[in-house]
Amino acid sequence: MNADAKTGPPPQTVLVLQGGGALGAYQAGVYEALAQADTRPDWVAGISIGAINAALIAGNAPGERVAALRRFWQRISRELPYKLDDPTGFARRAFNEGAANYAALFGLPGFFTPRFPPPLPEWPAELERLSYYDTAPLRKTLLEMVDFDLLNRGETRLSVGAVNMLDGNFTYFDNTERTIGPEHIMASGALPPGFPPVQIDGQWYWDGGLVSNTPLQYVLDNRTPCEMTVFQVDLFSSRGIVPRTMEDVAQREKDIRYSSRTRLNTDMSKQLQKMRAAANRLARKLPEHLRNDPDLKRLLDCRPAGAVSVMHLINRAHGYESNSKDYEFSRMTVEEHWACGHTDALHSLHHPDWLNRALEPEEIATFDLAGDSDRLASPLAAPVDGEKA
């Protein structure tokens, strides 16, 4: 921590959670590692499944959060009637496809159920029924597992993003500005045409991932002037390999679409932070009568003060995954995602580059440290039921 931060506002820790369906178990594993390291977020922001994980964190007491995440992922994942001895190769890919099709056909307990009969393409229906699945079970699960009274006391700030279905504008529901209920969390994850839109205050909302799958920019634009540590947990990797099959093409397209240019967001914020620092240096050189110039004030207000360390944790693809990976909820795969998030976070938290980081007062630095970890050495190390840039 720099000297100025010691006398200024206290530093903040922020957890930023991307959307990604079944891949969200990776975020739960990351949070478990943070809890073990006694790292408690002051602010949790999420979109889609990230909003659900965020609500489970902000809506439970610190000592009960990991257990709440475990209960949720235990409930919505399924033990399938067939087993797989080898967790790799073609057989595993076929297993995952079968598990994804099972979820698509029968739904997930505590999450969603298929509509029967399904809506026809040209047959009109009530807006809340224009989807292939009914998410009423998710509302019951949220009311059971999230203490919304605790969440709305604001001990932990919560922000979840959704898209206004009619005007296409991005909206954030923040417990510092309004009372949050299960409908706000569900709106953030209402991905069409699978899930129906959610009505809030007379407006209809869809999944925030339609506009941006990460709330990082919202956090950087709305933070207070203080030193900040951000744990950015992405479920889709922007980097990949050359596809060899049409299934590879479909998966790669989804990865690019939903990775949401996280690196672009941090690079843009770094440039704005540098501009503010330059404006500060210029202000000190100007004569007194020019220091209140409106143009200079605008430059100084372009980005809040305070160094920002961003730990970037990315759920990198496995060779057996396919385009269906975000709705493949088999218990085995969910446990693997959880374990990978736990391993990546522990590796990064203990990495020398993270432990020895030293930032200038106006600097934003990004650390992607999990890429060199051997996170697949023990894929079931933490089951659900029990590089500097």
C-alpha cells in the first residue's frame, strides 16, 4: 500500500463475476480459496450466473458463504445414471454432451424446468412465457438460500447487471441505490430464448451478458477514490486454439462473444488513470489562476484516484469441452470447475508477483498468474459436497 493510501479512505476488495452458466462453479471455487485466505470482499458484482453467486455471497454471513455456494451447486448439478471411468478423451466429450442434453431435456432441480408444450415460433403468448424454460424454481431457491434482509443492509455492496429488453440499455441494480430482491438476480440471468424476461418496476429485463458479460467496467467507473484490489473471475477465455471441427468453431465463437473484452476494459482504465495522473502533474505546474479551469477539472475527474490491482482468474477450456459447456451440469464436471477455481486462486494468491506487487498511487496493474499452475493435477481436490500484464 502506498503512503497516500494510509491517510486516505480505506482500501477496498472487490469480486467481479462473469456470466457463464455451469462454468460458474469455477467462481465458487475461487471464493472458497479467498475465504481460506481470509480475503473478504467489500463489493461483489456479477452478471448472469455471476449475479447468482454474488447474491449467495452478499446474502449470507461470511462464515456461511462457502456452505451456501456448496448447497446451491449441489442442488442444481446432477448425478447421471451412467458413470465414466476415464475423465478425458472422446468418451469424456461424449459424456459431457449427454449430460448437457439431459439438462436441456429435463431441466435442473431448483433452477429451471422445460415448458410443455414448448412455445411455437409464430404462436403469441404472454411475455413472461416466451421462453423454453420456466425459472420459477430459481426464485424459490434464491429465497431459501439468500438472506435478502442481510443483503440489503449493505454490509457487502452488491451490483448485478441486466439489459432493458425494450430499449437495449444496460442497467445495474445496486444495493446502495435500491432494495434488491430475487427478481433483480433473476433478471441478470434471464438469457433468451431459454429463460423468460423479468419485469421490474414496469420494465422488462434480459441477461446482462447480451451487452457485456463482465461488470468490471461498472466497478471501475463507479468506485470511490481509494486503493482497490479486484478479483476478476472470467468463465470464458478470450484466448484459444485454431478450431479443427465445426463443434470447435461453435465453442470458440461462444468464448470470444462472452469473454467480453475484459483486457480492453482494463487497458482503457489504465489509459484514463494515466491521463488523470498527467492532469495532476500539469495542475501543479500551472499558475494559481488557471488551476480552477473547468477543462482541467474535467480531466482530473475522468477517473477516481487510487491504485488498482486486478487479479485476473480465467476458467481456461479443457480439451474435452464443447459448445454446450455452459449448460453441462453433471456433478462430476461441476466439481472439476470448482476445484480448478480453487487451485487457480490459491496459486495466484501465493504467487511472488502478487505478494510483492508495489503500485504507484495512480497505477492500474493486471496480474494473470494462474496460467502456469498445474490445476489439472488433482481435478477433484475440492468437490462441491465436501502473468503480470
